[in-house]
Amino acid sequence: MKKTAASALLLLFFLQAEKQNNILHVLDNSRKNDIVTMVFCGDVMGHLPQIQAAYNAEDGSYDYNICFEGVKQRIEEADIAVANLETTLAGKPYTGYPFFSSPDALPDALQYSGFDVILTANNHLADKGRKGFERTLQQIDKRGLMRAGSYLHPQERDSLYPLIIEKKGLRIALLNCTYGTNGMPVYAPNTVNTIDTAQIRGDVRKARERAADFIVMCIHWGNEYELRAGGTQRKLARFLAGEGVNLIVGSHPHVVQDREILYGKDSVEVPVYYSLGNFISNQRWRHSNGGILVQARIHAPSKKLLRTSYEPVYVHKGMLREKYQYHLIPTSAYWKNTSYYSLPAKDSAELAFFDTTTRKRLEEAY
């Protein structure tokens, strides 16, 4: 098939998919000032080739800003933007897999891109021991970013968790927990939220006691590289919905998994995105070379979730506008102006494969 014909078919697919993207299928005629928008991204990884690409030999500095230029506007437009940081900020020496430590320029770039909240409950949090654990949290705090998931000591957890964010009169509670830390110890008094149903039940209750109107669970779970959620994830999702969580957003599998709507208390719809995939990483193989941005729109006066939607984002490793880097490309933007990106044929084909297979998986009913 000729390239132009293939592009036309993919553009048609994109337009059709966008019509079905809103998972709640609710008409939204509310005023802008009544809507609180949240945006969530998948795993922010720090593989060694990413560190090398961000290095500036002239002055020995690091710069990740250009990685996020393609999504910056989408992030900045949200009232609350949430990123899952799956690396430590332990300082030098910088290292990739299996024990991550990324330059401080990475949180600088996340802040520059418009993120407000950094999630830290994941399996790589303890990669660099107590020093790395604590320095990661300190670097997030230093930039004035909010965080959830891990804490310097239990007293800090008691005071800061659940994370309550108030926007336009709406109080949102953000929860975050992980299945584990790869067997690496978390040294007292440091603490990380793990998937403990009794603890989660208490945290949801605590959120309600603190007058939360809407509760989001960002959970690190599942099996890596499985394209559909497993039974344990689905069982946990039903538990969370039953406890009163309003939206469930998953991470860890490094691929985009399926989604579904559950029904919680009073038959309230609870969207579940089982895994958002990789936001940025050096995992170049199919299905792991991208992720999705998920947007949630909440009606502040009624405290109701109006809709959620998603946008696939492909990670292009290579030259773009005369700069070699890991560039995040929203697939919708690519199809609207392919000449602007001028990707090599192989990269264009990989982007197309990621886009079509991801949309298909998300639109199929479980």
C-alpha cells in the first residue's frame, strides 16, 4: 500500500476512534469554570541511554526539556497533572536498569512541562537504598511539586496522606500504592504505601473524613508486558470501586492495558485504566514504545465525573528538528501534520502500529 493511502486510512481510524474515546459517554455542556481537569501519564523511566541523550558535553549539564515539548501544552492545560516517577533521584553516579538513578534535570523537566504531582510508590523506589529514597522525595519537595506514595517517616505520611488537592471548590484525594519494591528493603523510618486492602480501606475513610469529594487511586500493579489486566488486578479494582474510589489509574506493566467501567456505591460508574504504559523510556519494542495520557473531567458543583478520555503518545528515539533525543509525540498531532515531524519510514510505521493496536485494545469491551 502506498504511504499516502496508508496515512489516509490511519487518519480515518483516528477520527472514528476519537468519537468513541469518552468512556462515560456523557454530554458535557458545563461552563469551563465548573470543570476540573486531571491528566495522568504512565511510567517516567530513566534508562542509561536516556541519561546519555540528555547530557550536554559542553558544560556537563543535563537537559530533558525537549523530550516533553510535544506534550507540554496538554499537560499545562490541566488543572492537575500527575506523573509516575519510576526512577530515583539519588544523585551521582547516574545509572539505568536495574538500579535507577536519574539526574535532577529530570524533575526539572517534569516541572517545566506542567506536572503538579509526582507519584513515588513503585517497585524501583528503593533501588539506591535509604539515601536514594530520601533524596528522591527531597528533590521533589525542593521544586514545590506535590507527591504521594512514599514518606520520610510515618508522621509525615499521617500529615500528608491522602494527598488532598482543592480546585474550584472541589476536594480531590489522591491515593498511591505499589505491589512492592523488587525485594529491596525500605529502611525505617522511611515508609512506602503497599497494596494492603485493610490499609487502603482506612485511607479511603480518612479521605472522606478530610472532606474529599472525589477519590483517585493510582496503583502500581499487574504483570509486566501483559496487554490485558490479570485476575488479581480486576479483583482489586472491584474492591476499590466498592470502597468508594471514583477513578482507578494503573501503572507498572510497561504496556497499555485494557480499560473498563465498574460500578461502585450507589451504582456510580468507576472507570478503570489498568495500565497507562510507558510515558518515556528506552524500551523500544512494540507495545512498550509508548503510553497514553488519560484526562478526567470532573464537574465541580455536582462532584460528578463527566468523562474520561485518552490519547496515545509515542516515544520517538532519534533526530527531530535537528536534535537527537527521546521525543514524545501524541499520535493525533502526528496524523494531523506528518510533514512537521518527518519521521523515517520505519518510525512512522512503528508509531502507526502502536496507535492502532492501542486504540483497538482500549475500545474493546472486556
